[in-house]
Amino acid sequence: METFDIVMIGSGHNALITAAYLTRAGRSVLVLEKNDRPGGFVRTEELTLPGFKHDVYAAAHPLFTTGPAYAELREDLEARGLRYVNTDLPTGVSMEDGRTAVLSRSFEELIAEVERLAPGDGAALGGIFEQLNPHVNDVFGLFSMDLSSQEAAPILKRLLHDENSSGYSAFAGQLFGTARQAVNSLKSPVTRAMLASWVTHLGRTPDEVGSGIWVPLTAMALMGGGMPTPAGGSEQLVQALVQLIKDQGGEIVTDTLAERIIVENGRAVGVRTAEGRTYIAKQAIVASTTPDQLYLSLLAESDAPPALRSQAKQFRYGRGCVQIHLALSEPPRWPDARFDRVGQPHLTDGLDGFTLAIAQGMADLLPAKPTFTVDCSTNLDPTRAPAGKAIMRIQVLEVPTRPRGDAAGLIDVGDGSWTQDLTERFTERVLQVVSKHIPNIPSAIIGKYVVTPDVIARFNPNAGPGDPYGGAHDLAQSYLLRPLPGQPSHQTVIPNVYMLGAATWPGHGVNGGSGYIVAQQLLARL
């Protein structure tokens, strides 16, 4: 049996960030990963044709590059080859009728753009931002804090309570609004679609209670961070972190499934793998997992409270995602030339059509007219494809993990499995929509690879049945109710077992938040 200070289960980017901090502090760290290489959903592969480097799951890293982990590790990571490319136009929207809009990182240019679309909307959008401005530093500061900590308590109190009365603040009221309500003051349907649609990338929907606050927050995050992606592909972040961990004495073992956390006298003492090996942890165990896997599987032999196990059984997953990766013979020919610089625009027929497609997905139906984002990484990083060629990713969120029907009545879904035929027919539907926005699609397509919810589920157990966001992010599973109401923290009921990853605050995406939080907790405690 080998012994380490800390044993980590799973090697998503958050786990690697924690491992980087711990090894830098001189701790001996072992990271166990069930897949063939580290990184979780941060993975780059030649999926379609040789020389075409696609980000299989996650792509851009705006929240990571504006967070404390990147600020503190940047020099070490850049020394190991990490370099970001970025754009001044992180997102935009292309409407089916030909109208377009772009979101600039410049406040003045963004206001001018929305004013162009509808006179008066510039002032209205400025008012939306102005309402949030007094709270921005507090809110983004919480992204690197455990919400249940003493450090976060005064910030939460300041945000939620009105200092001039005994009541709650206007910000507290915003937490219960919807994205549709948040953009109601804007007259342009183009601007409304551009801003409100982004809440789906936070695991929420435009008419869902609690989604409204994320409209200005996401716009501000994109304006602050852009749409940065590592040169050479998203996995370059993982490769730099892995090299840093190894250079600092850490060990990473792949193709190894952690089966049990061994608990003795109320403390975790080690990890047993499916192959029967045991690794001893002298100080702590960190699990990049969901609460159902943690309490019902990894800690199945522990004395965790029955009430917490009951909550873990009720942990819910959200809907699935279909990602269509394309190799193109030439770059996309956008009618609006500005889109050659846009990081990740939405393609839609408006907010109503967007929410209709989501409602159909919520009913476990394939949407009749999917709406989605596209990104063309080769616009900013031509090394991702052979000279003159391009790659494109189409990300369709809020689709059923196991469809029971088709909203258009045209596709036979069978038993709901994502068979080759079902995948191909749904892909054709999506590409028909794309062709209305980009004239040389599908004619420029020379290669194609589709990631469906079942592929996501097989690759990463944290996705449950195929939810790429590691558990539903509705209000009942957010903030202090995440990962569980009985565990509003990254520290579990076993005092030296910690959780990180998408199932914990601040949630999914390449943000590095939970990795940073757990690293600081462990360094302070140990």
C-alpha cells in the first residue's frame, strides 16, 4: 500500500488546480483517474479528420482566466506552454430573418450596438448594468469562496439585506426573477435573444425562477473575460496543470477507477480501487464527484447520516447536450463579417422560439427547431486545422437525455436510445437551421463527429444520464443548497473528505472555482 498526504478521486480541471496548489506547498498528492488521461471534460482530439483539433466537450475559459487560480498559477502554467487566444467580440446573435448583433467587450461599443437596433435600448441596458454595479465585486468574489464559510457570511448579508431597513435588498429580489423579465425593458428582440439565451449555459432556462440575475452577470463576465481558449485546444490547460503537478512531485494514475473511500473511526484513511489496490491518505481525500456517487457509492460503507443519504438519492440531473463537431473545407461565410471575430454566437429565431425549443426538451421531445451556439476556433487559432481549412462546434443544450418523441413528428425515436440513425436525423435538422445563417453550410463540411448525451454519460459518471453540467442547476439545487441542503459546503460530513467539481459551488464550466476553494481550505487546515 502506498501512502500520500492527499489522495484525489478524479482529475477534472478543478481537481488538478487543487493538486497544483497542494504540491506547490510540499504535500504528497496522488490523483486517480478512470479515463485514459486526465482532464475530465477538458479534452481536445482529432475527432473528424487528421489535423483538425476539436474540443470534445468544454471549449472557452472566460471565468477561469478572470479568477484567482489563473492569476496565481499563470506564470507557472505559461512556462509549461499554456497560452490563450481571445477576441473583443465574445458573443453575438444571428436571427433567422438575417438580423444580427454582437456583444463587444467595450461598454461604449455594446451600448452603441443595442442603440442601433432600437433607440432607447442603450439607456435601458445601461440601467440594467447600473442596478447590478454596486454588487458586482461582492458577487464575483463569492465565486472563489465556500458560501457556507465565515468569510462569505458578511458578503451574503451585505448582498441580501437592505442596510437602511429591516427588509431584504433589491438584489435579493433579483435572485428570484427570470431572464425574460431581466430583458423586458429592451425593445429589440435581437438584443433580448442575445442576452437572455446565455442563461442556458449556466444550466438555467429563460423563464425559470432564479435565471434573471445571470443575464447581466454573464454579460459582465463575457465583457471582462472575453472568450479565451488555449492555443492548440482546450486541453492545453490540462497538460500545463499536469506538468506543473508532476514537476512539483505529484503523481497521476490513469485507467484506475476509485471504488470506495475507506473510513475508520469517523475519518477517511484511504481509497480502494476497482482493481483491489489501496492508497492510504494521511491528511485528506478530495473527490471530484456528485453527491449521489459520493454518499451512495464511494462512502457506502461509512456511517454517513441517513438524512444525507436520502438527500443524495434525490439529487437531480438536468437535460442533455448534443455537440456536433465539423471539419470544414473553408471558414464559415457569415453574411455579417463581424462574426468572423465572434467567439460563440447564438443562432435562433428569437427568445420565444428559444424557449419553445427548451419546453419541448423539458417534455422529453426532440425540439422541432433547435436553437444553439456555434464556435469556430480556427478564426482565432488557425493551427487547429490544416491551412485554409476550419473547424466548427455546434452546441445544442437542453435536449432530452432519452427522448420519448419528436416535437415535429418526423423522427422515430424508438426506445429513446441515441442510435446512429436518430443521431444522424437530429444532426440533419440542426444543420438545416445552420444553413439559414451560414450559406456555405453544409456544402463546406468534409468531416463530422457528434457527441450525444449517452456518449457524455459513458465518458463521465458525474454527468449522470448525460447532463454535462453535473446536476440540475435550478434554484432548489443552487447556492447554499448545492451540493445538498444538508451539506452546503465543499467539506463533507466525514471531516477530512472534500468535494469539488460541477456538483459544488460555483458549479459547472471551466471556472476553477471549486478547485481554488478546496485548495485554500486544505492549505489553511493542514
